Amino acid sequence: MRDTDVFRTLLGLEHPWRVDRVCLSPKEKQLDLWLVHHPRASFSCPECGRVRPLYDHVPFRSWRHLDHGDYRTRLHARLPRVTCSEHGIRQALLPWALPGARYTIAFERQAIAVLLETDVLGGARLLRLSWHEAWHIMERAVARGQRAKKRRLIRRLGVDEKAVAKRHQYVTLVCDLDRATVEFIADDRKKSSLDAYYGSLSKKQLRGIQAVAMDMWEPFIASTVAHVPEGKTKIVFDRFHIMKHMTEAVDKVRKQEHRLLQEQGDDSLKGTKYLWLFSESL
């Protein structure tokens, strides 16, 4: 079997695509595969899926593929474009890579599996990628997942902010409390941060919200009241912040009472601060 046939089988290529030539570079430890299609091939319009005639090609492009041993593998091909009477000139879809990608589907699948098992820096070293390249692959995977996610009603939301860097840099997180999934992430913790999530929901989805758990951060309250029908009655403050305000109020009253009693020569509240602030252990 010829080397071109071997790699065509390994790549899973079908008509009209085939491997035209294979170039092995031992010095650079790189394997290059040049792909071509049948000269009279037709391709589907990516918009409507109808088979359309070939229009032309864009210049050669390259894609990183799965390594073969210590050799990095790259695919090279000229991308065909079709002319569609309804959608105009469109670039045809490729069987080995997603639109706009610089990696094959197989490589991206492996990269995501590696990055799920380690951090970005470690995964990038194993994959022989830069930190930015590894991060870009993750961003593409998340975007695909978001597009594939079906619109559904989320009855109980959790809204919180999380510090992501020094100097008080935050992101806003929205979670589905019943499914324990992150539904939305936005920069900062402003009203507009949460507005962006509510703005992405349909009227039916907004009406279906039964409760929104959050701390007492005013921008989150204002956004929920502005977008969720009867939002003021659906806000559930978390226990930590409620207890924090309660203990602060109790301690303030204790200090006032202690001063009044001391003026009368009564020190009965002296040393009782933590008796008021903490409950007995059960």
C-alpha cells in the first residue's frame, strides 16, 4: 500500500478528497501531508446544504494534526469555494477541520481531553502549543458548546461574583442551582454584567424564573428587579450575608447598651461580646 493511501485511511478521507503527497522532514521532525480533491468535484453550500458547482480556491492553508511519534503533522490544502444562487460565493466545509480553525478536528478533540486533565500551562507543554494557542482551543470548544446548548427554562438561578485577578478584578457568574452548571460568565460585577445574561433570555424564560439566589450586591439586585417579572419577590439573599448584617446589628446594640449600663455603674455586659455573636454548638 502506498504511503498516500495509508494516510488517507488514517485521516478517514473520502471522495472527493485524497492525499496527494507526503513529505517527511527528519531534521525538523515534521510530517507534511498535501491534500487535493477530484478536479470535477462539487461541494455543498455551507448555508443551505445544496450541492453547488466549484467556483475557485483560496490560497493554501495549513492545519496542525495529531503527532506521529515525535513528528508534528501538518495538513495542507487549497480550500474550495462554491457559488450558490441564494447565498453567493461561500467557502466549502472541510471533513477534517471546522471553519476558521487552524487545527484538525482530531487534534482539537485530543487537546480538549488533555486540557480537561491538567491546567493550561501543563496541557500546552504536552501538546507543544503556546499558552495562547491552548487557551484559544478551549475558547472555541466553549463557544461550540454554548451554540449547541438548547434553550431551556432555569427555575432557580445563583448569581455571584468571583475575583479573578489582583486589584479587585471580578467576573459575574450565573449558575443553574438545580443542575449545578455554569450558564453565563461576564466581565466585572456591574449591573450591565448581569443585564447581558437576562437580555439573552426569552420572555418565557424570564417568566419561568422562580428564585434568584445572590448576596446583597446592589447592582445584581437592580438588574434582577429590572428584568425578571416580579423580580423583587424572587430574590433570595444568601445566609452568610444575612447573618453578617444580623450580627453587626446585634453587636451595635450591645455596645450601646454597654455604654448606658456603665454610666450607671453596671458592668454586667463586659466580656460578653462573643456570647451575643455566636450560637451554641449543637
